[in-house]
Amino acid sequence: MKIVSIMGSGSLGKEVDLETLVEELRDEVGESLEANFQSPGIVTVKFGDNSPAFSIYRTGSFQIRGALGHDGLNDAVDQLLEILSNIDFETGEVEFEEKTAVFMHDVHQGLELEILAVHLGLEYTEYEPEQFPGLVYRPPKHEATLLIFSSGKVLVVGTAKQEVARSVLKSLLDALEDSF
């Protein structure tokens, strides 16, 4: 099982003038800066092609999406704070925490999702192939959700904790072993 994406959120501790911030970031970072105003209250910026996305809100809240692992997320926070420091943007007390991750595992076999949905329990599964090509499984007694594909690829979502992801994945692997 590996982390394919991780997201965290935090606060810069003060409100932000987004238009001014983007201008100053452009002066600091140059042409590699991508900025997309999604509304008057939020801008999403990337500092290059392989950069995670930083969504910054007028309120000072921010989210980082698309980092590749815990270290990548921490590096992204450090990168943001360093760039803000370089443009003399004073923050309040900065808070940040990991919120959720996407873990991926390959069971190395094709799966019959209709049969698997019945075996796992229809009350815990959703499978509508005309809407989504995977089986959504919300196992009892677990706080994460599994997205299971007929190729054998499995995504664990809804947690940032690797031990939780391992536990929910083990419950699926045990169920697969029992039924196939």
C-alpha cells in the first residue's frame, strides 16, 4: 500500500488580500506561478508543474492538495511559509494538520464487483457501474472507505492515518481470502 495523494489544511492566522498576494507571489516566483481565482474569496496557486495545489482563502485558511506523502505535505507547508516570508507577508500563528490521504493497493487479481458487493454486504456497499466504475465499500467498524475496481486496484480514502488504512485494507483482504 502506498500514499498517492495527501491533503492538509491550516490557517495563516490573519485575513489575506488575495489579489495583492497573487501579485507579490508572481513577482517572487515568476512565470512558474499558476493562479486561479475560483471566487472572490479563494485562490488556488501552484508554484510549478509538480507543485501541490495551495488553496488560500480570504479568511487566512488554506489547504494543500496533491502532495505525495507525509514528507511531501510537510515540505509543501515549509515551501509556502518560506515564499510568504520572502515577500514579507507576515502571518499570525500558523496552524496546520493533515486531514486526509488517498492510499492505493493492488490485489493483483481481477475482481467481480457484483459478486463482491453481495459478499461484503449490500448494506455496506454501493455499486452502480453506469454511475461509477468502482465498488464503494464502507466497512463496519472502520472510519475509512474503500473504492474497489475490477482491475484489482483498491483506494483507501477518508483517513490520513496509515494504520487506519492498513486495518481497513486488511479487512477487505481477509474477506477476499474467505470468498475467492
